[in-house]
Amino acid sequence: MKIVRLTCFILFLSLAFVSIKLSIKSDERNYDWRNNSDGTVTIIHYNGPHMEFPFPDQLNGKKVGKVSSGIFEKREIYILLPIVY
């Protein structure tokens, strides 16, 4: 019985320290953006209906490089950032 408990405890500790990549899904229709000369995009407006702003890592297959100032003016929202490795 001690071996089973010890094994379960070790398994629990192992799983507690495993990094899980969070993939934030976002609908591209909720964003207005412009293409940058370096191949990235700048988000210029968020049109989504939610208070949570899922910050995308890509739009239209291009990496999001910038977010314009003022994108969050007059809105109370929460920002969800993707995990970057």
C-alpha cells in the first residue's frame, strides 16, 4: 500500500510541474489590422463582443508584432496573452 501511495504522490508531483501550452483561439473577424513592412501585422482595433481580449499570436498567417495605442480606449476588458516558448 505504501508503494501505491508513493507512486501516486510522485506522479502527482511530476504532473504538477509539467508546462502545458495554452492555445488561445481567436476569431480574425474580431480584429482590424494593418500589414507592416517587416511581414508582421499591427492590431489597430478589437471589434469582439467580449470583455476578454484574446491576444492572438497570428492574424491572416502573419505574426502579430504590435498593438496600436488606444485599442482599449473606452472599453473595460481583460487581456489574455499567449504563452511564448
